[in-house]
Amino acid sequence: MAVTKKNTNAKTTVKKPRTKKRPVHKSFRLSKPIKQPLGKPLPGIYRLFKQTLRLLLNNKKLFFGIITVYILLSLILVSGLSSFTDFFETKQKLDEGLAGEVSGLGASLTLLGVLLSSGGNAGSEAGGVYQLFITLIASLALIWAIRQVSAGEKVGVKQAFYRGLYPFTQFVLVACVIVLQLIPFLIGNFLLTTAMAGSIAITPIEKSFFIILFLLLSLLSLYMVLSSVFALYIVTLPDMTPVKALRSARDLVLHRRFSVALRLLGLPVLSFLFFVILVLPLIYFLPFLAVLVFLILSGLMLYFFHAYTYNLYRALL
């Protein structure tokens, strides 16, 4: 009697553990607050500034070399001697026109405002284009050098300019996006200035309306720029596209925009204090050195901006 064996190898099904769907954050939409995951706290403004200064002092030859190239190109192609002559002409007119009416300190503050508003550059359109192009080139060289030095590599000034400029197109595209994100701020500033100067806003209620509108539009620009500024460093990575860099930067600051904003806004405040402390006495006592020192500090501030922001970017990772 033949015995037939039945196939008892039934398919076994493995039950996957049930996981809760992760909430997705969507900008400018009402949604339930998402609990921020615990992570490493961000370094403070003082610590970031200290790291930036230490990086500069430990690599003086490299970064001062890049800054020197930036300053020389700015002097040759942008301002030349016009920045010096314009400064002394403004100072002479100010001394003659406001003699006895404004103190020496007040005149020095006015001249400092002139330097800060003009940036030490020539007022021609060609000069502005050259300055923009030089700033982009120096920024790419600085970012590449900062990344290499932070990784423990030893590089030179020539390498920074040769090898750091390859993502020029991607970098410019991200910069253009940041400019577009500043449009709400520019619109708010235009409306506020027009309303106040053209006597459109007369009553306190009308003035308050334009001020609040300006603040809201400024906050909108700040909200967008806070993430996009880190895309300038992400897009310099190999095989990185501007869109991917912008998305990565947005995820990087998710739930941490306020902390990031406090640290980024601390940099211009410190920069302004340094300009006041170093340039203002020169304008008052040694005006012939004020423009030269201002140009040197402008180059240093370009380094400090990129090194400070890059250190903050590394802390966010």
C-alpha cells in the first residue's frame, strides 16, 4: 500500500513591526507642532568666533594670502585711488560745510557711515560688476581652503584658486536663489521708505502699519535665507546640484531656525563693533590710513563670514 506524502512546507509569513508614521514638516501650513529630537547643542557665538579666529591664526599664510589677492584685485579693478580721493573730498566738504556745527566725533561717525555704505568701492556700474565677480572667486577659494584645512589637509593659495573654482556655476545659481529670497525684504523696505519720505503715512496708525508690514516681509526673507545660506557650502561638494543643496540645507536647519538665526545675526553685530573700534579712531586721528585699513578689514570680514558660517554648518551636521 503506497503512502502519499503531502507537502507540508507552507509559506511562512513574517510580520513586520508596526512603526508610527513620521510627521512631515511643511512650511507656511498650519500643523501640529513636531517635537524636536534631542541632539548635540549648537556652539554659541563666542565659541564659533573663537574657532574662526583660531583657524585663521593657525593658517595665517594661506588665508592672508587669499585675502591679499582679494584686496589687490579690488584695488586694481574696482576702486583704485578713487576710494582714497573720494574719502578725502568728502571729509573736506564735511569739515567746510559743518564747521562749528558738528563735533569731530560726529563728523567721524558720518565718514564711517559713508565708508560702510559705499564699501570702499567705486560708484561706477563696471566697478560693481568687477567687485561681485572678485567676491565670488575669493569666496569659492576661501570655502575650499577652509574645508581642506578643517579636514587636516595642507594646501596653498595657488591650489585654493585653481581647485576651488570648479563649482562656480552651481555656487552662482544658489546665490541667485538667495537674492530672489531677499525680494520680500526689498519690497518692504521700498514701501516703508516711500511711505515715510513721501508723507503717505502721516498718522501713527498708518506708520505702524507700514512698519509692521516691513517687519513681516523681512521675517519672510530671513526665514528663507536662514537655510539657503548653508547651501552655498553644500553645493561646493562633488556631484552636488543646486536643487539638492537647497533641499539638504532646508533639512539641516529644520526645528532649529531660531537658534541658527541668533548665531548668524551675531556675526554682523560683531563685525560692526570691530569696524567701529578699529576704523573710527583712525578717521579721527589718522584719516589717511582709514580707507586702507577699511579695505583690509573688508577682506578679513569676507573670511570671517565664510569660516564662521562653515563652522556653524559643521555643527549642524
